[in-house]
Amino acid sequence: MSENYYGDLVPGVFVINKDKKYEWGIGQIQSAINDTLTINFENVGKKTVNPSIIKLKIININGIS
């Protein structure tokens, strides 16, 4: 049995859903447990996602990449 490693996808990090970035808006990771992230998005509220299925991109909200 192997576990996926999602590196920098930890609580406090800001992300966007690459497929729904305009609909969902910017999200902040609230928790990361196993293959489940709970993210609070500005336009759709709290979502529970599996990052191996949902394409997330880490962003810097200060405009510096």
C-alpha cells in the first residue's frame, strides 16, 4: 500500500482549482488528512477534495510567484 505525497499542500496555503478557478475563486487549505484536503474557497465555501483528482495550484496572494 502506498500513500500519495502532496508536499506543500498544507493548512494555511492558498490554492486555486485549475479547472474551476473563476467559479470557485481562491481557497485556503484548512486541513490535510491522508488523501483529503478541506479548503475554504471564496466563491463556493468549504470543499473537501482529493488532490489526486482535483487539480490544485498553489498561489501567492501577494502577487509574487
